[in-house]
Amino acid sequence: MDLPMKKHIVAATFASALLFTSALLFTSAAFAVEMTTVKDLRTSVKPVEKATSQKANNPLIKDAPLASDYVLGQKTAKLVVIEYASLSCPHCAHFSNVVLPELTKKYIDTGKIRYVLRQFPHNEPAFNGAMLLNCVGEKDKQKYFTFSHVLYDSQSKWAFDSNFQTALESIAGVGGVSKEEFKKCMDDKSLETRILQEKKQAMDELKIEGVPYFVIGGEVYDGERDLASFSKAIDAHLKKK
């Protein structure tokens, strides 16, 4: 699912409107949410292990981006960066809010890398958020990333709230998703099964235990998550191309 990298003025305006409105909608204190539903999607966050040749040769990495992937970047980019993330993960939110915008300007917009964002939901709020991203992404690929940005930016206002689904529905409404469309999305059993299967496959084949989980040029990246460290790792891989 390739997305040509150009300036999306309408998308940027839409994202700003979502952020502003969601901030007004959700100002109540957040509540901790511990969910055991959705086939117990929780996993413990542990340091990721270094890549093995077996992982590098796994189709999830070797053949990326897959037909089912949402991708930022040009087809001619020489390097693929994959992120597995959970919408309820604070470290994932930090990467999305702070690091990714700079990497976009430095590497994605310049045609150097392609960035693949895959969902690895830890709990029910993140799972429902992943459902929403896929539903809007199926109609408009840009909205997958727009909604991802908005949900990470407003994470503290919905992801840890006991009324997270109401909050998600309100955010979706601001983004143009009707209540009927939102309900249909949340009730989509085939989409639910696909997200669960994709997570299980990543756990079984890549042994992912925690997120964010990054793969740069076929190798698992377990370094620091700041811009300078990512840039160093990306530059090292680009030199090999």
C-alpha cells in the first residue's frame, strides 16, 4: 500500500482539526485500564533481542513491504524501516510524536527510506484503535497515518480511560467517520481475526515481546530511540546500498 510522498495540505489541516477537537472533547482524568478480553492481547515489554539470520530471512522482513502494509515513502527508496507498535504504548507515542516527524523530513520525504507501520496491540484500547486505523485506511491510505498521529498525540486522553471506546468514537466522528461506520468497523469480525493473526504471526516468527519493535534494513534495531541514534543506524545501512 504505497503512498507517494508529497505535501498533503488537506490531510495536515484535517489532522490539526482532529487534534484540537479531541483535546476539547477529552479533558477528564484518565483511568488505568487492564483488559483480559480480545484473547489477552497484552504482552510484557522486554528488551528486544538482536536479529538473527533466521529473522532476516523471514518473509515478514525479507519481503517487506507486504501487500497488506501501509507504507510511507517512494518505491525507489533503497531502505525499508519497519515498526511494530501499539497505540497504547507511551514509547511508541514518543517515537510517533517526536522522532518520526524528523525522520520523515530527513529520510522519507527525500526518497531514502520506506517506512512501514504495523499494529501490535497490547490491550483492548489499542486493539480497537488498530481496528479504526485499518477501517479508515482501507478507504484512504493517508488517513491511516493521519489517525495514527492523532491517536498517539492524544493517547493520554483515551488509551487509559475506562471509556476508551466512547473517546475513540468521538475522535472518529471528528475525522468524518459516522457512528454507523464506527460501529460497523468495531463489529468487523474478519478484520478482528486478521489483526489477531498478524500479531500472533509476529510473535511466533519474530519472537516480538515488546514494542516499539524496529527493523532497519532487515536487522532488528535495539539501540536508543532518539533521532541521532536512528539517523546513525539508518545512515550506516544506506552506505551498504
